[in-house]
Amino acid sequence: MKILFIVPKIKSMFGGKGMTTHPHVGVAYLSAFLKQNNIQTAIFDEGIDDDLKTLFQFIVDFKPDLIGITIFSYCYGYAYNLIQKIKERSAIPIVAGGPHISAVGKELFADTKIDFAIKQEGEFTLLELMKELDKNNPCFDGIKGLIWRGQSEIRENPDRELIIELDKLPFPDYESFGIEGYPCYKLKMLPIITSRGCPFGCNYCSVRLSMGMKFRARSAENVVEEIKQFSSAGFNSFDINDDCFTLDQARAEKICDLIIESKLKIRFQLYNGIRVDTVSPGLLKKLRQAGCFFISYGCESGNDKVLKAIKKGITLEQVKNAVEWTNDAGIPNAVNFIIGHKNETYKDALDTIKFAGLLDTNFVNFYNLVPYPGTESFIWAKNHARFLVPVDSFLESISYRDNKPIFETDEFTDLQRREIILQGFNLYKKKILTFRLGKVLGSLIYWITKSEKINRLASNFALSNPTGKVIYTLFSRKSLLLSEKANCKVSD
């Protein structure tokens, strides 16, 4: 049996086609797992090559028994369009997976000609599906986690139990992507996922829909063994992408201890946004000693009332402490904020701008709230707000780094939201430019690109233009060097 995985092109945070920097981790895990079970896999990533002629020729040459497509809600339009084009030219069944499936479920079958869809984790469900397809008279009723197109109706099977023993899964298969064609190969950087699931109830987050609320962690030994494997292949920098890396602080410290004891000459960052209430001065110092060169924190609001409303479960005092402790440990850091939460007012949002401006962090990230389908924030917005774009298509036209709010309320109008988001974006630009380019050059570029139109052109150039990508990569390298120097200033 053979399966062809297709990773659709992505949308950038500024709108338009985004830059794919590294292989898709989820697909890499699926490919490794299926190979372990004697199923042939191949991968086509539209983020690297979006030539449909090349894709269709690949399908003809590889002759897969099944085509798998991963879908993110944020850019589902690309995936839907791709499914349609494949169905126009091929009778090969298509299965979809990814976060979007867990959010929309059966709705996917009304909007596309998809044959199968997999909810939540896909390893065992996909394996069982392929085994069943290999039979003369396949029966899909007993495959947990599967949604499928029956003869007269769309069938949805019960959910599959979450995978508890993550150590038993093989390490991700990046080789099948042709990793040499990705920017991460030049940077010698790879992503790592050390846990799955999140036990917290943030009302805007869709992670629990796709990965569940039960926190499941790989052992420290298993994580470090993966680092060793890829380090021996020449990769010396890693992105640890799970939100809950420091939830079990003892495990996080053990990972650091094993890295130090193994004398691995590697660097890693926690860029995705960990929680401020899961770090301590001791852990942060250990992280730096093990090679951590950057940490991003999820704060989301600078107003305690809003933090309670969105069920974030942290306080502003904890945010200040985390930033102070991280600075003391010598680790450059960022804090993330979202504008447009449940029950947020203009005054509440101003509190966020003020709080972010006073934080002694290297830079701050501001995002326009995107109420993803299936989340509490989406349900709340549908019942209590006025959508400024069609509810059934806003994900296709809106970016979380656009100054275009998706909805408004009487307490926080469209114009007020635009004003606040612009202030946040300006603060972000100033911080990041001075961090990457230095105070003098960074401030100069900030004033030049203060116009939203000029900033958009510059951003698209950096993320989409080949020459811009090279320049962006060079500045990224400079950021890593600045981070390294910052680390070296603090003695062990």
C-alpha cells in the first residue's frame, strides 16, 4: 500500500502566500509511523513547489492508493481548492487530517468531495484505514476517529482514544520531504514536539480540539535521543513547538540536564509561547545552560478582568515575574498579546497596550483575534458580536496580522479595534526592528515603514520574494548571534 501526503501552501500572517520554513511536523510523524508499518509514503509540499503540473505528474508516477491532505483552519481555502483539482483529474480516494477537521467535522464533506477525514491524532486511524482499503470488501464502521462518505450519508465514527505512550512513536520522517530544499536546512534548524495536549481552558484556543485536554509528554530520555539523532546529522538548532514544554518542570529540567551531560553543542528556542506560570528562576537558568536562546510567553491581555474572562488562568504579576526571571537568566524573550477578546472594551485594550509597552521584554507580538470554529470565542462572537465579514468565509479573507477586525461590539467598535491593533503593531515593529538590527538602524527602519502600506510591501518582500527571503534569513542569523551574545554575558 502507498500513500501520498500533500501539504497545501499556507497563508502568511500578513495575507498572501506564506513562506514554508521547515517540513510539516505532523505529516513527518505520520510518514514515519506508516513506514514503520510497511506502508510506502511520499510527500509533496506546495509550500516549496506549488506547480500543479509537477504534482499531477508525481501522482501518476507514484500511483498512490490514498492521498492524504492536511488542513489548517487558517488557510483551509487552499486545501479545498486543491481537493477539487485532484478530484477533477483522479479517482484516487482522499483523506484529510489536521486541526480543521477536528473543528468542522462533517461540514467538510458538504464543501468538498473528500472521501475520508480523520479527527484528532492520525497515526493509528490512518494505519487502520489503509489496511481496510487493501481489502476486497472494506468496512470502515469500526475505525475510531474516522469520518467517511457512505453510500447515502456521511458517517462519523466514535473518537479514538488519545495516544498515551508517545515514546513508542518513531521520530519524525523529515528525509521524505527533501529537506535540503527548506530554509531550515541552511540554518541547520529543526522543529521538535515533546508533548501533546493542553489541560488549560483558554476560550480562543483550538489546540484542545485537535490534541485533547489531556497532557501527554515524551520522556526526557526520548526527547534528547531525538536531538542526538538529528544533531549527528548536522542540525544544531531546534524549535521546541509545544505550548506545554515547561508544564512538568521536573521533566523540562531533566531534558536540560541530559543535554548538558551529553555535552551536545546545540541551541533551542521556545518560540511558540509557553505559559508564564510554568517557569521559575532555577528552571530558566537551567534552560540557558542547556542552550535555550529565546523564549516566547503567551499573555494575551494586559487586563486582569479580560484574562479571567478568557480563562487564561494567569495574572499580570506572573507575566512581569516571568520576563524579569528570563532576563536575569540571560535569555532574550517576547510576550504575545491578542486584541478583541470576549467582553473586552476599548479601555481594556488600552490597558494591554500600556502593559506591553512597559514590559522589559525584547519584543512583543500583537495579533487580531481569530475566532476559530469550534472554540468558545467563536460561539461567543456569533451570539454577542456583529461580524464585519461573512461568518462562513472570514478565514479566507482575514489575517491575524491584518488591521481588519473580524467582528465588533458596542463596547469595542470596529474603528476602536483598528486604532488599538495599529498601536500594537507599531509597538511590535519598533521592538523587533531594534532587536534584529540594533537601536539606531532598527529605529530608522521603523520610522520609514510606519506607513501600513509600506510595511505590508516590506513584509511581503521579506516573506514571499526570493531575494527578500535571503535578506530575512541573514537577519534571522543575526538575531541568533545577538541571542548567543546575550547568553554569554551571563556567567554559569
